[in-house]
Amino acid sequence: MGSAALAQEAPVLDDNHLNVIPRTAAEAARIAAVLAPPADFTSPEQFEQLSAGAATVRARKSADAFSQPSGNISFEDELTFKVGNGLFRKLWVSAPSSTLASDGLGPLYNARSCQRCHIKDGRGHPPEAQDDNAISMFLRVSIPGDESDAIDEIEGYIASRPDPTYGTQLQDFAVQGHAAEYRLDITYKEEPVTLADGTEVSLRHPTYGAADLGYGPLHPDAMLSPRVAPQMIGMGLLEAIPAADILALADPDDADGDGISGRANIVWSKALDRPMLGRFGLKAGNPSVLEQSAGAFAGDIGISNPLFTAGSGECTDLQADCLAAIHGDGDARGTEIDAEGLDLVTFYSRNLGVPERRNPGDPQVLQGKKVFYETGCTSCHQPKFVTNRLEDQPEQSFQLIWPYTDLLLHDMGPGLADNRPEARASGTEWRTPPLWGIGLTEQVSGHSYFLHDGRARSLLEAILWHGGEAQAQRDAVIDLPTAEREALITYLESL
């Protein structure tokens, strides 16, 4: 990143959400040596099998592979993790209810629990057929804003505002007596792509619609963005990566001429009331695990919390019945989930362990790793970081981790564009998704759907959807000999 840009952004894009122990000069030098890219692909790098450092967990062969606590968690904190898991899985009910600790659902919602979207803490999926519900997928919505919607403290912020009727997220369920907002409608058109060796791969182009609108038409300028629930593992470790290390990878003007121009998303933190580096969400629209969790409670389940206090959740001023409904707040909790409950769910989400690598020394895996590096995939999928030293988060403190993401925004071209901005992210930009655990997707989630909307049915299809900044890497994969392409996929599956 240019020195002028760093000088401008460094004062605000720090790690004030964490209790950081600053690195010494000796540590910084040692870390730089550890993070250097490999020169030898005939054997694994040291500690490469430990995807999350000491927090890595054993790779289970069941659907529970993503649901284990950090490998270095204490006995006492494992109990806290289990309590948070209980809240993550809890089914919320509509108010009024005799179970006061569980009421407040909706009135409009996408799921009754966190677990219903993040099934087994893994990836969601689009509906398999017209009669299948969209339990782990929804449409975000907004309309273009004006100067009054801008955030002056964030340079390059793209102003937008909620749809006046439907807010920022469309909910396809409602409690009794209320109408759901819509039904997600998806149609696909297949497009064949022929690889250099003659292999034909079919890509499915989705078209999205909001059918059966329950509260009248959307605004004529409404922008819709499909989102599938992402996997949950390693979030606390991603949060613990020094902001300076992420910013050092940014190259918004492509100064090095490699065609890759990653940019930081900068978002407004409700918790700290200041700009922060965005890390979470498909466009890096949230700065912390706490705010990601709080936003999901409000938007996905309609549960008020200390950061989003409206008992009506996502209801708008034009949804009068929703606003007038009985909500679950106002009792001893204050909000429908109180600060203690939100912290427990945050702790659980922060400590979902990352499984160890499988077969990192296998010759085909090592061949695929070499292809991964030589085709330039590491320009966005940054293999490794060392996390901050933290005073009060021993599980995430000073770990060598291998997430395969730079957490930056990249223009992925018109094929993947949702044409909806989010903070500084444009309608063609997406955050680089972490790749750790990606080879266990089918085992955990029962499918192999990838990308922000699950359109890709395999890792190869996901690669072939890359465009924009990643067009050269996509084309290089198309041109690979069969053996090298298969080795690349085997390498990804080993992650």
C-alpha cells in the first residue's frame, strides 16, 4: 500500500478492539522470516499441517469437524464455549411466551436459530428446487444514497440506504399473524466452458428474484445481493491478525503491476463508534466477531441486542403491524438477548476450531501447492499470518495460522458482480474468502457449493468463475495440463 495511504489510514485502522501486546523488533524480524514464501515444494513447510497453530483441532471424519473448540482452550473456557454453543443452537419463539429467555423471534426472520443458517457451523446452500426453502440463504437489499447517507470519516464510502419498505435484508419467514416479506426465486442457465485438455465444465448462471412480496413492491432502484451463510471456523484468529499486516498487502493502485489491487474495506463500528477495518462478511462489511454476531441476531432472527436494540428487528416504518407487535424486550434482559448472552455466542464463534491439514506431504498435494503458487493464487489467498499477542485471548494469541486469505476486497469482474455496494466495497468487489477447511465442505455440509451464492458446484467451477483481477489466474488454470489441474484440486481439498 502506498505510504501516503498508510499515513492517512493507520491512525484509525488499528487493533483497538483487542488487548494487544506490541511486538518487539526481534519478533517482527522472526515473523517476517516465517511468513516468507517457500522456495521448495518437495516437502511441507514447518508447521504447515497446523492450520490454526496451537488452536488447530484434529480432523474428524464426521459432520462435526467444524464444531470443536480451539485446540488450546482451557477446561474452564471450554465450558464457556459449550454454553455459547447452546445459545447458538437455541430455537427462538415469538412473544409473548412463558419461556421469557427464548422469546422475541421476528416478527420477520430468516431462521429461528444461528445453527439453522450455519448448519454444523459450515456453509449454507441455495435451494435445491422450487419447493426447497432458502433457510441458509437470503437477499440483501439497499437503494442508492446521497450525501446525507455518507460517512465523512471514511474516504471512498459509497452511500446507500435501506429499501424504504423492506430495510436491508429480505426475510422469508414471519411469526403467526404476519406476512413474510418474500420468497427467494432462482433460475439457472448453464454455460459450457472447455478446458485446454478438452474437458468440458458447465457453469450455472443464476438469476434472482424476490417473489410473492408481502408488503408491496420494492423501490424501483432496489439493489439485491444474494448471500449464502459462510463457514464459521477460525473467526477469532482472523480477528486477531494485525490490521497493519492486512493493510501492508493492499495495493489499490496496482503499484507492482501484477494486476491485483486489493483494497481494505473500512466500516463504521457500532461498538467503538469509529471507523475500523472490515474483516467479516462476504464484502468485509463487519469489523469484529461481536458485531458480526449482533448483526446476524438482528437481521436473521429478529432478536434485539445491545448493539441493535429494536425489538422489531428489521421491520421498517412502512410495516406498521410489525412495529406494533409484542416483542420480547423490556424484561430483565433489557434486549431480547442481553450483553452476557451476546458475549457467550461471540466467544463460541471466536473459538470454533480449524481442522488440521490432511496429507500435506502427499506428492500430488505438493505438486498442487506448487501450481497454486505459480499461477498466482497466493496474490489474494495469502497463505499465512502470525496473530497479535493478546492479553486476554490465549487461544488466538501469537499463532502462526494458514487461512489463505488477505481479507481485502478484490474486483472479481462482471460475472460475479452483485452490483450492490457495501461501505467502500463496490458492486463488483468481494472479500477474499478463507480457504482453510474447504476440503471438508461436503463432509460437514452435505454439499460442495461455493462462492457467495453457492452457484459453483465444485472447486473447479468456483475457480472458473473468477474474473476481474483474477482473470489471469482463471485462464492459467484453464490452460493447465490435466495432471497439474487435478493436483491443484487435490491441494485445495487438503486444506
